[in-house]
Amino acid sequence: MARIENHKFTIDEAFRECFYIIPDYQREYVWSEKVVNQLLEDINEQIDGSSSEYFIGTVLVSPTKEKSHFEVIDGQQRLTTFFLILCAMRSLFAGQPQGEMISVLTSISYTDAEGDIRTNIKLDPRYENAGEVIEKLVQANCDPQALRTIIQAAGIPIFGSVENILTAYSTIYRYLTDNYDNAEKLKKYWGHLANNVVFIQISTDVSSALKIFETINERGVGLNPMDLLKNLLFIQVSPESFSKLKDEWKKITSPLEKNKEKPLRFLRYFLMANYGIENKRNDSIVREDEIYDWFSEQKNAEITGYKDQPIDFVRKIIRNVDLYIYFGNGHGNDGKPSLAMDSLRQLTGGAFSLHYVLLLAAANFPKILFEHFVAQLESFLFSYIFTKTPTKDLERNFSHWADEIREIVSLGDQYEQRVALNQFISDRFEKNIANKSEELKDALKRLTLHSMQQYRMRYLLSRLTQHVEMAFSGQKHRGSLEPYAKLEIEHILPNNPKDDLRASWSSEHPDLIYDDHKVKLGNLTLLEKPINIVAGNDFYSLKRLEYAKSGNYLTRSLDALADVGQNTSITRINEKLNAFDTWGSDDIEKRQVMLINLAQEIWRTTAIDGT
């Protein structure tokens, strides 16, 4: 059994006797300004003139071959923050004995065998750019603004952990200068920090330390499941493979961080998309606070294979991260721009993300099947989003459906996949759309510009406009929504009417409120900006003349329907449209019904050919 040592250290003793190395496979510095302030306040509250100790927990380390040098396995957020406090106090005590004493707690200089002077810094974070920032901090011995200038001049990118370190240093420096504005007060604070703030340092070999780390954080106390999963994986490999695993892990965290995606949300969707989920609730759902417990179960360790093949498991996660980012950017399962995915993205926006469970499950379909699946998913989600159905009603279904989708993907033969996918869409999407049909109609009857997010209203109007344009020109395949998204939302009954127009409305509709009708779906259309400017806020009899000049038929048809031949694509769409000679409340209601009927044509499911 590995030897385990523990020692109670004060802050002064710890940084006087030890050098702390934060290995590059560890989590980077993430403490926020709020957390740093809380630590400073907690220390401040303990200063009462007594010698009582303030215990800040345990720090778990593994000794290296170099004397007094330790790799930090757990506790690096606290150690880094206390090191930043030492640096701030050293700067504030500049020219005083306390500053000289604190200096030896931040770095030690010595003469090597060649007679050169070397400096060892007491905290050595080895993740990206952090070590260089700490080195600059120790060398400069300056205030936060000067340090930021030095970092910028050195060409060090300021984001992620570097930004967090600089922000923490600034927070500490500001707190000390605001609360300890003279030397006597600051000396009292330093005396308490150096002698009364203590922690227990547990030291053992790295493999045992990682196992102890897992035990300490068994239920995610203090760390999130992403960090705990990372530790689980490092336990499975030898120290010689740490660097390789660290490099692979970065391919998970960096893209999520760069795209401002929440790691735990991704991890939750990854599990429900890729594995059959069983739990005591029998709902097939993994919540964020249950992720670590799920991984810890033996049966789940076996189905994921992370214990036997940790690198392969990480690479599976990496592949799913790539897909997750693709989908968020409107790209398909091949990483290339996708009209279907872009349209789905415009519907869901940032307010809805649960569908990633289904997308990740379907990601291994051939491209043509994946694109078809996405188009059907869009129709399904339209019904649920525009009826404002709670997400919880979908979550359990999506986890179960992901299991079914993986089975279809596993068929391998594309003909069999098509048959099974058509059946899935019929059973899962089409039937649910039918069940919500009346609820959707009612929701669309009451729909106004402000009852749904603006980007979704623009999406709705764009799809309606595109659908009519395709029917008018006889197009079979949808193009991008981008040309329609660039158009302006026009209020046919003006948003800011002239006084005489509002008075005319009140005269003709004494029991109806003008402002309620101007925002109804039936009163909205898309219009080119130059035409919109000319149309202005005038009466419909004048505005319709400008609508006739629009490049899209849905708006142009307000003035008149095109008369072109018999049984043409134009006459067929004309049967579903209305032109209007007047524009009152009845006309708005009539057009709203017309648009609802068009919506039922658009957001429906279809089978894929070849079955």
C-alpha cells in the first residue's frame, strides 16, 4: 500500500517549505471574482485579535523526484488564490520588511553549478500560458493594471484561465487597498493570514492521490462532474500516458469553451444520445448532478468502456463535441454548411437545445438520411415550440427515441435504414404533430409579434414567404432562408400610424383596440427596406401600391394575385392566397387564417423516397 503522509500547514509554512506544481492535465484556474471575494471576506471575519485557526480544508499532492516539489492533485484553486494574495501583499508592502519576507514565499533564487542565478517560483501552473503569467507577476511585483499591460506586451492571449488569474489578482489587490488602507491594518491582516489560516496537506504517490481525490469528491462536492470524469479517466492510465490523455481531453474542453457551450449540458446530452439510460426513476434521464454517479456504476463503466479503453472513450466524446459544435453552427453531420440544420437552428435558437440528444444519436446516418431526419425534426419541434410545450414533456421521450435511432443507424444497409426511419418518423413525429394540431392552430390564432421571441417570428415569416415563393416559381427544393431573413418585418396596419389613420380605425372599429391588431400575425409581412421606407405609415390604399413592387409573392399578392394561365404553379398557389382591397380587423383575421393554413402545409412530415 502506498505511503500516505499528512501535515498541517499555515500559509507561511506551506509556501516557505513547498514548491507546488499544477500539472497540465489538471483543471485550469476557474475561480470567479465572487468566489475570490468570499474567501477574502471569510479571512477578514476571523481577524479578532485571537490566535484561533481558520481551517480551509485539505490539499492533496504527490511528491516529485525533486525535493520539496509536489504535484497538486486537489486544491489548486485555493493554492493559486493564496499565491495571488501573497503577490498582492508583496507589492503593497514594497520597501518594507514584510515585503522582503513575503518575497521568499513566492520565489527562491539560487546559484547553479555554473555560477548562474536561477529562480524557482513557488507555484508552477503548467497548463496553457498560466506559468508564464505567474512568472511575469513575480518578476514585475506590480499593480494589476501594470501587470495586464506587461502580459499584453508579451503577446500572451488573455482569455480563459489567464483572464481568470488576472481578474482574481485585480480583485485581491482592490480588496486589500479598499479595506486595509494603511500599513498597520495591512500588517494585522498579513499576520493573521500567515499564522492562523491553515490546511491539511495529504501527500502520496500520484496513482493513490487520484484515487483519494475520487473518494473525497465521491458525490461531486466542490467539483463538477466534468472534472470528476476527467479524474476517473486519469486513474485508468499510467502516469506516462497523462500527457497523451491531457492532449485528448483538451480537444473536448477547448471547443466547448471557445463556442461558449456549457460542458455539463453537452455531457448530459452525450450520455442520453449514446447509451441506454437506466435509473431508479425509470425516466431514462440523466441530470447534471447525476452524471458522476452514473459513470461510477459498474454496469455503466462496462457499457462505456472508459476503464478498459480510456483514450478510445475520450475520442468518442471528442467526436460528439465536434458534432455538437457543427450542429450549433448550422452545419450537418459532415461538418459542412447544411440548409436543413441552419433552418432548424433558426427555429430553436439559443432557447432550446434538448434536440441535440436526437441529433447526436442520428449523427452516424448517411448524409442524405441525416438531412431528411433534420427536416422532419424541424416540423416536429415547430409544433412543440409554438405551442410553448414545457421541455420536461419531451426529455424522457427524446432519451427513449435516441435508443431507437441508434438501432436504426446500426442496421447498416441503407434500404433497411430508410424503411425503419420512415416508420420512426411516422410513429414518433407525425402522430405527435397530429395530436397537437388543434393546440397549434389555437396558438397561431393568438400569435402576435411579441408573444414569441423575435428571431422565431422572423423564422416563421421567412418560412411562410419562402414556401409561397417556391410554389409561385415551381421550385421543388428549398434554398437558404438568408434572403428572407434580411427583409424587414412590415406592419401592414402601421406600427406608428398617422393621427388621421388611428382616428379612422377608431371610427370604423369602436370596440377594437388598434395596438392589439397591429401586432397580430395576420398584419405582418416581409418587405424590402427601400420599399418599406416609401410605404411608410400611410393608409393601406396607398401602401398596397408599394407592396406590389416587392420581390416576394406573399407580400406582392396583398395587392393582387398574378393571373397566369390555367393549372400552373401560380394558379395553384393562388388558391391558397388572398388579395385585399381594404384592410380592417376582418381582413387581418382572414389573412391570419390563411397563414395558419400555409403553416400546416409547411411543418409536416414526409417519407424519404427509395423504400
